[in-house]
Amino acid sequence: MKTKREDLFTREFLLQNMMGPNCVRILEELLASVELHSGMRVLDLGCGMGLTSIFLAGIYDVEVFATDLWIDATDNYERFKSVQLDHKIIPIHADAHELPYAKGFFDVVISVDAYHYFGAKRGFLDEYIVPLTKKDGIIAVAIPGLKKDFFNDVPEVIKPYWQEEDMNFYSRSWWHALWRESMKIKIEQSLSLSCHKKAWEDWLECDNPYAKRDIEMMKAENGQYFDTIGLIATVK
């Protein structure tokens, strides 16, 4: 049985469990043109504290495998129990390069605010994600990125905040070109998500040290450089 969005969790619960720009807002837009059916088996890869998994299970009535490397599976299980969705969401602790699933197991693979950490290398999609997805299955990811690639020309206002781990921030055209290398998928959409600004504003409201750190960065960036990118593909 599907649940109304407002009944899934409170605003306080959302702010307490964000790990970056509002993943629920981002996922909602990402899935606007994706057809999910009740009972589908979904991999939520890099689920963080499980907000996207809760949204998927509650709104779409799908079976979710909430997979993350950084967050303990037991902690996520307790969160899923707190919103009465533990019967629909299976918490898994795993690395994206060592996923414990059978080939062709998933109808849909979702990743929000995480794919850039592991998926920005040539061949990753074909080696680790496509094999787990059924023929005609859906792969949909949302990635923090750039309006235009910096490469070695990082803008001066961004340099104080540009850490080594951020070097996997790329433009929509860069990601589109990477996915086009795969002969195993058909890219359905690559887009800049319109919720980008609001998703970041939600994150900056959080009482989280990383959110507080990002406040000055976003003031300096001032809407000039960052983007939130959506990629949707079907498996051939």
C-alpha cells in the first residue's frame, strides 16, 4: 500500500538525516518521468541514512535494497522500523565494487548524491551496475556536478573550498559522454534538475557540521558553477 509523502516523515526527521542536498527532493524530480510499479525490486545504491529508500518504499510500494558503505546497516534498519517500512526495505552494508547481488536481480537501480564517488571511472557502469539490472530495467542517478567543467581552471572564488575529493564533479555533458561509451544501455535522459537550488537550501538548514561548512561555499559560488545532474537509462 502506497503512502502519502507528508506521512512518511516529518521535516525534522528529514533535516536530521540528510547527508547533502535534499535527496528526497532530488529523487522526486528524477523519477518524474520514470515509471515504477508496486512490487518492483529496487537497488538504492549509496542510500546514506535511508531517506531515499523510505521515499521509494512509501511512495511507490517497491521492495528496496538500501545499500551503503558509510552508514551502518543496523542504524538504517532502526530508521526503517521507526517509519514502519522495515518490511519493504532491506538494509545492506556493501561497497559499490563488491555488491552482493545476483545478476539480473533488480528492476531498477537508483543512486542519489552518491554515484560520483564510485561511478566516474570508465567501465564502472558496465562492470558493476548493468549486470545486476534486468533487460529493459532502469538505471537512474542524480549527481552533484558542474555547469561547465573546471579541469585545471578552478575559479578563484571556489578554490578555498575545492578539495581533492571534489575532483569527481563534472558537467552534464561529461557524464553523458561517459555513459554513451556503454553499448549495454540506452540513455533516455540527461538533464540539469530544476530543484538544484532548493535542494541545497534545504541542506544548508541542517544542524550538520558539513552543512554549516557549505554555507560559505554556496555564498561564494552564488549559483554560477554548481549543478545537479540527472541521468536515466534503460538496459538493452
